[in-house]
Amino acid sequence: MVTLADWMRGCGLARLDAQVLVESVQSWSRATQAAHPERELDARALERLDTLASRLRSGEPMAYVLGQREFYGLALEVTPDVLIPRPDTELLVELALRHLDALPEAHVPTVLDMGTGSGAVAIAIAHARPKARIWALDASGPALAVARRNAQRLLDPHREGGALRFQQTDWWDGLRLPSAFAGFDCIISNPPYIAANDPHLPALRHEPPLALTGRHPNADGLSDLRRIVAQADCHLSDEGCLLLEHGYDQAAAVRNLLTAHGFREVFSARDLGGIERVSGGLCPRRQIDQSPPKIG
Ligand code: GLN
């Protein structure tokens, strides 16, 4: 018979990783594991634990091995078709919620999440603001399948009339909106922003390149951010806000991009590590009609 202590000794993993695997396979809390190292593991549990341990040893991220990652208090399903949600991205959710909270109470907030991946940001907002009408886009069909499953599992289908719709688009290309749509109160995105030659890329090899460097990897990593900013103004309401996650060294470039497109009150906000991680701004002021007054 193999005991928990035997398996932990022989599995070749750091103690915490081993405990997390045992917790997921046997539902024994880490406190229970510490108190009862003599517990026996049956053949099925052992086989499962050995499979998961070998995936971890080969460098696969824990989130893919478990098929799950927590984001904004929600346990999201993740597969290798989607980026693993990062705690830094919770800043994007917080800034979006703050902007929505400043709207008149009777107003039904509308939100667009571009490049939704697992659905993390869109679902977190839908969960926190059940009245909101949210559109979530992605270029990847398999990613959208994951996002749809997450929404189905995590959101109350009868929540205060709010809605979350998913569409497969190439950023703005292919986006379908209701005909009399007045513009979004908030457009948010955590797009691919890693430069083609970024030295961190090998460490991210298990995650989808489409979510990291995008379809057209380039030297500064900003090509998708440029596409988003280029057409955001015509999809925002007059006081609508655009919020973009970006890399640790891209804040100034993204602020310049927003300013060059006429966005107002352009700012950057820092993540928990103190890094400028999200930049945004308000819809460019509507052009005042400059045409000469009609005479007669
Ligand atoms: N934040 C991720 C990382 O640096 C990348 C996510 C992205 O490109 N949107 O690992």
C-alpha cells in the first residue's frame, strides 16, 4: 500500500505543488494531508496523481494541469486554448466597474470585452453587475467554447435582465451590434501585447501564441493595441471609456496612442506589483459641426 507520505516523497514535485494535486484528486485539504500522512492512496488515485505530476514536471502550468484558475473570486475552466488569467488583469475589471458605477443608476451599462479568451474579464463584470449588457469577442472558436462554458457555469441565467453574448470576430471586423446601438459605456481588452522577440516567450510556451503575440507578431508588441484603439472611438458612447491592459514597458506608448487618437483624460494605472499595467481614456470629444450656417 502506498501512503500519502510515500507518494509525496517520491513524486519529484515541490511540496506545495504535490499538496495542490492531492487536494484536487482526493479532496483532502492541505491541513488534513499534514495531519494524516499515513492515509492510503488507492490505485486509481495513484494513477491520476502520477499523470498530473508528470505533466507538472514537464513544465506545464498548474492551471492547465488542474484545468482551472481562480480569477476575481470565480473558478474558471482553463484549457491550452486560452490564456491563463493573471491576477494583474483584475485591475482591468476594477477600473471598468468603477467607470460603470459612475453612470446614472437607471442606465443599463453596456460593455465590450475584446479578446475575451476564457471569458475571465467579461464574466467577472457580468457577475459583479448582473444588469449589464456585455459583448465578448475572440478570434478563436475554441477559446469562445471555453468562455461559453464558463459563463454557463458561473452566471445566473436569470440575473436582473443582463446579458452576455459571445461573437467570433477579428477585432472589429465581423462585429455585429443591434441597429440602433448607442455606443458602449466601456470597452476593455487584454489583447496580445508581447513583442515577437520578447525573452519571456519561451517560459510561456504552453499558452496560445494567438493570445500572447497575436496573429502578426511584431517588434513592439503593439499591433493589436493599435487596431483596437483605431476604431474604438466610433463604438463608444460620448462618455464611454476605453481600458487596455499592456506590457510592463508599454504604458507611455499606449498613452501616446490614445492621445494621438483624441482620447480625453488619458491615464495609466498600476497593478499589485506597482507596474503600470492598464491605460485608458474617455471617448474623444464629439466633433462640433463646423459647417457654415445655412443661409435663407
Ligand atoms: N500578461 C501576460 C504575460 O505577460 C501576457 C498577456 C497578454 O499578452 N495579454 O505573461
